[in-house]
Amino acid sequence: KLFLFVFQMFFFVIYLLRKGITPDFSFCVFPASDITAEVAGYADVAKQIIDLAVFGAAQNRSYRRLADFTDTIGNRVSGSQNLELAIKYMFNALMQDGLDVHLEPVKVPHWVRGKESAEMIAPRAKSLAILGLGSSVGTPPEGIEAEVLVVQSFEELKRRSSEAMGRIVVFNQPFVSYGETVAYRAFGASEAAKVGAVATLIRSITPFSINSPHTGWQDYQDGVRRIPTACITVEDAELMWRMAQRGQKIVVRLTMEAKTLPDADSFNTVAEIRGWQHPEQVVLLSGHLDSWDVGQGAMDDGGGAMISWEALSLIKDLGLRPRRTLRTVLWTAEEQGGVGAQQYYNLHKVNMANFDLVMESDVGTFTPVALQFTGSDAARKVMEEVVKLLAPINTTKLEAHGEGTDISPWMQAGVPGASLHVADSRYFWFHHSEGDTMTVQDPGDMNLCSALWAVVSYVVADLQDMLPR
């Protein structure tokens, strides 16, 4: 528009000069993009969304929806009948909410835990609480009984590799951060197998425990013998470490029926409010519908899925319709490495230029602290204005680095991405454990998360221009 304006003005000046008129343009104010003013114009709408979510008729709705969903379905591991029931449940619920809904088929891993147990035989008898790790192989039917080698790091395992042959390696690594310490869960089995171990028991990846094991996905390395692997509690890992330090011989019997079945059919669940001006352009909100096969999957990631639904409900209830399409995607098989999301990306990346912003909530729905964002400097300036609209709930901070397994392919390809930063100090207390239940959730926190999610997604979807790449 600016180029056209300048072009027209150029020929107008030529015309005046040919007429002998010296033009005076001192009175003119040239139009300029004022994103600050444009975003500020949404203050009233943002307040309406916040009031409805936090104080109005929609108060506690996302919490009630989550409770009904998780109490009805329970946990939802990839490939299971429960996940299939969960997808059907959400499809029907989203349809009843008056949204445009469809399912997109994908293939997902199907690992089955089966029965499992571990017992310390020496130096005394003690039952060990365990949770087998995703993709683990099972033991022989009679189990594995072997002496234990306790180490605190991969480096110690290498130093003591000559002691590992034929033993069950117990990792008693300290918790530093999830991002750093999770390597023991992911790669512990293969590292131990390289030095001749027959199985691994890994201290759960958590900073806090009440004798509760935590599960999660693990990755076998190509060309390395696959051995059974499970997580044990912090307490039992430390117990065996103390025994080993005293020079006591530790013997454990491990039995696991774990097995991997052929990939199963599943779906990503998609709900939309289509844009009135640019329906082909998309702001995507998301959480994942699958969970592990313990607890209720309420925190990871039922809450993220529900606020991504709730955001559309709030906008619909207010009679709002943005310029661009608002699309909620409830991913499948996130816990196995973003399997459903990767297939969605492969299918839709041909339209990448039309994806305006991708958003994911997958670190809990506790009290919101900030919005995390990945994008160009110009896009960041826009988002800094957008989060100012969240002043009524005191969440106006924009932080670097949007996160999310499911949206990472889009961000790596240059699409702006955003994630929810919450007060998550307790998140890894319950993560991937029997403790991930509705008791962890707070309705007031979910109201705030829903309001933030709805305001940000609606405003970005309704701005005159897409976020600059």
C-alpha cells in the first residue's frame, strides 16, 4: 500500500509541476504501520475474554471438562483402547460444543507394559517399586536374577565397565534438571548393554519422591543389544547406593512382560473456528491427548488439551470470529517422541506459508507466569504488544524460546511458535507417575491459563497482517 501511495504521489507531483504549480506537502502525514495502536485496540475484547474465563459463566469450565474426561477415560497410552476411547470422547465433545471438528489418521507405536516386578534378594528381602520404560523389551518368563552394580553417572559406568558383565546396572544419578538428567532414562539401557549388563534400573527422573517410580520413553541405540530397563524410586536407588558403598553384595530379581506390538491406527483431533477473511491462514493451539499408562494424565497433558479447547469455546461464546482460522489440534503419541505431530507436519508443511503462529501447552496448567516465544525480531515486537493485553491477569511477560515437542518441527522451519510458561516447580514431582491425577489441578489456575491462551490466539489471528517471518 505504501509503494502504491508513493507511486501515485510521484505522478501527481509531475502533473502539478507541468501546470506550473509548486506543490507544498508540509501538511501531509504519510500513513505508517502502528502495531502498538492496532493491538491496543483489542483491550476491550481481551478484557471480555478474561472476564468470561476467570469470573463469568465459563469460570472453572476447563477444570470440569478435564475432570469429566480423565475420570471417565483414565490414562491413555499410545496404541491402547483407552486412547481410542479418549479420541472418540473428545470428538463428540467438540462437536457438541458447536466447533468444526475432524480426525486426521496417523500410525502410532504400541508398547504394552504387561506385568512387572522387582525384588531385592540380598543383602535383605525387599520389594522394589518399578515402572518399565516405554519401548523396553521384557525379561525371559522366569525373570532375571543378578548381582547389582550401582553407579552415579555414565562416566562412572565407563570407569567400572569391567564390573558390569552379567550384572543389573542401577543408575543413582542426582537430579540436576529434567533436560539434563533425562539422558539416563533415554540412553541408560544401551550404555549399560555396551559393557555387558543384563538389565538396568534407573533412578526416576524427579527432584522429589514419596516412593513413587516415574516412567517415560527410552531409546535403544542401533546395533546395541536390547536389555530390559525400568525406573525405580529415588529412595530405592539411594538405598542400594548406600549398601554398595558399604561393600555389601546386592542381588535383584527382575521380571517384565513388556513387549512392542505392530504400530496402531490413531488420530490427531482437530477443531476449528474458521476465519472470516483468510480462512486458509491458521493460528494453531495445541496440547496432546495421549498420556502414559499410569495416573490419569491430568497434568501431562490433559490440562494443555483442555485449555486449547477452552480457548475456542471462550471466543465462540463471545460471538467473536477472527480474520484467520483458529485451529486446535489435540496430538496423539506425543509421549513416544511427537509421532502424531510429525505426521501432521509432513502432511501440512506444503501450506507452511499460511501458518501464522503455532502454540503448545505441555508443562502443566499451573499459575501462568509468561508466554514463551520463538520468532523474528519483528514478530517479537508484535507479541510484546499482544501480551500487554494480559495486564488484568498480571501475565505480561514475553520470554525467549517457545517450547514443545509437537510444534518444534514448525519452529525449526521458521514458523513463529509460542508456549505457556507456568509456575511449574512441582511439575516433575508428578510427571509420568501414578501421582498425575486431578488432585494436582487447580480450577483457578486453569481459568487463567485458558484466558491467556484465548487472548493471545484470538488477537494474533485477527490482526491485519500475519506475524513477520
